[in-house]
Amino acid sequence: MYLKKSFNKKTGKTQLSIVEGYRDKERGHTRTKTVQKLGFLHEYETTYEDPIAHFQGVVEEMNRQAELESAEYVITARKDQRLDSATMRRMNYGYIVVVNLFHELGLPAFLHNRRQRESKLECNTSSIMKLLIISRILDPGSKKRAFDERGKYFDFESEGAFNLVDVYRSLSHFAKLEKDIQLLIHNRITKNYGRKLDLIYYDVTNYYFEIDMEDGLRKKGVSKEHRKNPIVQMGLASDAEGLRISYVLFAGNEADSLRLRPAVFELRNR
């Protein structure tokens, strides 16, 4: 991958994008495809002292990550060596299915780029997001538990450049990217696997919190579990295949029926 600079003579603007070269077997020559469109150069001149150097660094990191993913591993073992009976070193390898989807959806490059542009976090937010997704799918628990048990997976020993505080701090950063991440995933699913949007299913559920006082979002309402605690409601849209498209969160004291039309209009506009 490399940084491509395209100058438009009519507008006098330079557009930046990250592209990747590949061999077209049918035509017998090398072609390029766009990995990510970054926008116009002048838009970053107030954010970075040298935007070109910054994004070249981003590309170098993306290439480094790609090399690590495709690197070969050599495992050596002694035939006469036995594990200590007290050793508990079993690690999960089936999680690579989740990791493969994580990369197919373009999340590592997206998260790395947005952290560089919009956050003061110095930790690997892509690695943190990957850990939280793996934990949520394979062994749901708290964020602390996910961090404490990261040693069950191979990736995080080499990528362990974050601590528990970094995990908590990254949540606010992820929350700001909520809509963009949903749109990214939708576009990648549409491009990679195809998606039919002529029929959409929409349903609402709610989540309770074991707190006494309400706040701006957590309000007391009609709980599906018949609890008196404050709740938050989620409206979830899925396509005909059951694949999620997007979701919206709203206060627990709002009626489902009043949120249906706004949610549908927002989904259609996006």
C-alpha cells in the first residue's frame, strides 16, 4: 500500500487516498485499488504540520500490520519434553474466524486512521476493539475481565501495548465513532457479501441498569423484564438475511411507536 496524491487542475486541490497494487490475472498486468479515501490535502493542513508525512506514517503502519498478519511462524519442540502437570497454558485459536471478519470489514485501518486524526490516545485502539469484540462473542463479560483474560488469545501478547486504563479511555473515543463504524460495516458487507435492502426488519428491546437515580439516557420505563430500574432502549434494523444494518439508542421513558418513524427516516437518509 502507498499514499496516492491526485492533483485536480480545475479545482487546484490535491486529493489523498491509500491505494494498493495487485496483479490482474485476466488482463496480465498490474492494477491498483483504493483502500481508503482520505479527502483533500488542504483539509488537514490545520490539523497536522506535515499531512503528507503523517499519512505516509499511517500507510507504513498499515503495511507493517499486513506483514505481521501474513508472516510465517516456525514452532520448535523437543520430543522428550513434557509439560509440568500444574501448567495451565491452553489458548484459544478458534477466535481467528472473528479476527478474519474484523479485517475484512476494514476496522483496523479505520480505527488507526481515526485515532491519529481525532484522538490524543497513544494506545492501539484497533487492538483494544478487537479484544472487546472477541470477548463479547466468545466469552461475554466485563471490560476488565476481557482485559485480564487477553492471554487466552495469541495476538495480544505481541500487541500488548495497552493497559486497563487505556481500555476504559478508548470507550469514549469509540462512542464518537459509533455512526461512522456502523456505516463502514454496512458498506463493507454490501461490497464483500451483497445486501438486499428492499425489506428491512426493525425491533426494539431495552436494557436495565442496577442504579437508583435516572440520568439523561437511563430513564424508568416499561421494562421487558418487568424491572423498576432505569432502562435504555435500542431500536435495531436488520436486512432480510438477518444481518444487522444499524441501531439507535433512546431514553427508557420514550414510547417505541414514537421512535419508529424517526429511526426509519434516519436509516433511509444514511
